[in-house]
Amino acid sequence: MDRTETPAPYAMPDPAVLPADRSGWVIEPARAALLILNPQNHFLRVLRERSAPVSQLVAGIALLCESARAAGIPVLYTLASADGRAAGRGTAFGHPALLRDGDAREVAEEIRPQVGDSLLTAKRFSAFAGTRLRHRLAELGRDQPVITGVFARTQVLLTAADAAMQDMEPFVVADAVADRAPGQHRMAVDWIAATCGAVRSVTGVADVFGGPPAP
């Protein structure tokens, strides 16, 4: 494909055909915390340029935020720093660095943090690397991070793997994460389901949280 050609848009995974669950885990609202990785306008713009399903991504995260807050489930955000350090050495692997523009730290309006949410500055691809995330989850008494956000094959995948190695039970919401190509998205979801976590859908998680029903 010509590098200047706009790729065809891809659809979010169908909840009916998610990878088989190997974990046997069940989300328990008293143990769960909603984790939103890098939901900044800059990253969403990068995804839009690659025709990723950004509207569905934002709508899914918004529903989960609403459901979690209504049920008293903590909501935590990791935000990349405006100087690009959050990518760590990731730019060498094709990860888009943050630009020094006005929306570098701005979160999409529909999913902006609210009073009571926890905010952490991302240091590496894993949200646990160089942050207080593990400590904050322990303070909250939560060991089931429910992971959403971008990018699926880096931040999402490595955060889930890191959580599993720390004896947590990570859940990844397949239609509330995204990447720059459908193959990257699919690879991340399949790998997580096969190795370190449980994969769920937005509607399934919202139902378990007990918040407002999906429209």
C-alpha cells in the first residue's frame, strides 16, 4: 500500500466472537478498578489518521466511566507527558511521540477525568513502570484492573502482562481499546487472552459494574 494512502477503516471486535476465556476470572465490582490509558487528543488524532474506530473507542470508554462512577468503582487515568518522555524508547519502534501542541495533555471531552479520579503520568508502555499505579490500587483495595485506552499492542498489552506478573487479574475491554491497524488490535487482544488476562466487551463489563445500561 502507498504510505500516503489512507487505510480502510476497521471495526471494533464483535463481542460475540471474542477469544475464548482461559482465565476463569469473574469481574467483582468490589475488586475492580477502571484503568484508562493515554486518552489524549493527540493520540486519538493519530488513530483517526489511521482510520481506527475512535468514535466507538471514546463512546465505549465513556459508558464504562459512567457505569464505574455510578457503582463506586475507582477510575484511574495514565496520561503521557507533553515532552514525549512517556513513550520511553518507544519512538525507536514506531511509537508516535507527543507533539508540543496545545492538546498534548488534553483528554477527549467525553472522557475527561472528574473529581475523585486518580491521575498518573505514564513513564513507559506499561502503566505500572515508574508510576504509583500498583500502590494506588493497593490503597483502593483493588486487584482487578479493567484496562481500556490506547495503544492496544503496546500500552494495553504490556500493562495487562505487568498486572498479571504482579498477581493481579487484568481484564482488557476489547472494544474499548484501539490501535493503528486492525491486525495490531487483534494481535493484542488474542495474545492477552492466551497468556495473561481476560478479555471482555464494553456491554458485558458495564452490566457487571451495575451502572447505566448500554444504549
